Amino acid sequence: MANGSRQAAWEFFGTELKRQREDTGLTQVELGSRVFVSGGYIGQFEQAIRKPQLDVAQRIDGVLQTGGIFERLCRKLIDDNRYAEYFAGVVELEGQATAICEFEPTVVPGLLQTPAYTRALTLATHPFATDEFVEERVAARVERAQILGGATGLVYWVVVHETVLRVPVGGPAVTARALDHMADLADARKVVLQVLPFSAGAPANNGSLRLMEFQDAPPVAYTETSFSGTLVDDPAMVKRAERAYDLLRGAALSPEASLALVRSAAEDFRRCASTT
């Protein structure tokens, strides 16, 4: 679904939500209290400023007795075949977040990747993919990265393991450019970047971890392995994830030292590329 069509569909979601809410005689505050969000958040749903999580849509259906229409709409709108099923909902939340803290142990984080790096990763996991499939994935990754240049004032903090700086993806030239791009974004203050060095020992979290905060909703955590991902909104589990991230951040190099290490690794790959 194209961006314009998707936005129009979310606007329909909001219009229908307002109609159903008013038909039931509930104010935004009253509905919000029953589905465990604020009244202001309901208002933002109705104006298509924010998109509800699936569980909130399900609770709205229950309160308004709408036979599952909002759940079905929500599932349809977060169903984007450019993303794995378990990740599509995360992309929607990503666009609503006021702060994202991310740990990536093996590859450059998606929001910081270059098209060539994304293309190489996609081919590594889908070696028989069509060109159309690959380019759809690349375009989706580029589209996601636009939130870094938006006017929302997103706070984006990334910790990468030193492994990310040492493994060639797509060859040394592609990796060098990817590391340069990551460093350039840090220089431009689009991201706070830290590197967890090999010398730090075992990381506090073994897989990728993302924490997302929102203006008017509780924070969530997202963990991912090679073929699955889990969105966590249980407050106790989110708190554990936040503690793990604090440990990662505390063990990582300073932003200044991290940037120097990323630049150095990029130069190493550039030299390697020039001799092959």
C-alpha cells in the first residue's frame, strides 16, 4: 500500500472511531480510560496523528462492541509485505516514537544503513530473491530512515557491538561506505552512537534490542533474532530491558571514542578495497 493510500486508510480509521465513539455516547477521556490510554491519545487516533497498537484496537472493539472492525483495520494497515510479519507493527510504532534506544550486535542498524549495505544483507538472507523483491526491501529501509530528518525531534541512541565494524557486508567498499554513513549521521547529531568493544566482554543482551518511548503512551521494547521478533509492552519486562540497555550503554565507549573507532574501521575497509 502506498504511503498516501495508507495515510488515507488511517484517516478512515480515525473518522470511524470518532463516529462509533460518539454513537456510544463516550467522550475521548471516557473511552481512553476504558482502553488504558489517555483521552488525548484517543483524539490523536481520531485525527490520524498517531496509530494505535493492535492490542489497543482490540480493546476499543470490546468497549464499543464493534465486532472486531478496528482490529481488522489495524491488522490490514500494519500488514506491509516489505517487512516480516513480526516487524510491520514495529515500523508503525517507530514513526510515532519520541525516543528510540537501540542495540545491534551484528549489523549496522536498519535506520543507519546505506542502500548498498541493505541490498547486500537482503541478498545474504534471500540468495534467490528477484531484483524487485530486493529493491522493495531497499526502498522500505530508505523510507524508514526519513524519521531521522523529520521535525519531530526524535532522540535516537544507538549502541553497536564492535563486531558490526569488523564484518564485511557486500565487500569492503560497501562496508566502508556504510560505516562512513553511520559516522556522518553521528557527526550531524542525528544519532548518539556508541560502540561496545570486544574488550567489554559478554554483552548484557545477546540479541538486538530496541526501546521506544512515546509522548502519550507507555514505552515498549522489541527484541529480535534471525527469524522472529517480539514486541514487549509489559511494564516489568520493559523495565528489565531498560536496565539491560543501561548496562550496554555503560560498558560502551564514549561517543567520541566510538566515532573515532568507526572512522578507523571504515578506513581499514577502504584500504582493503583499494588492494583488491
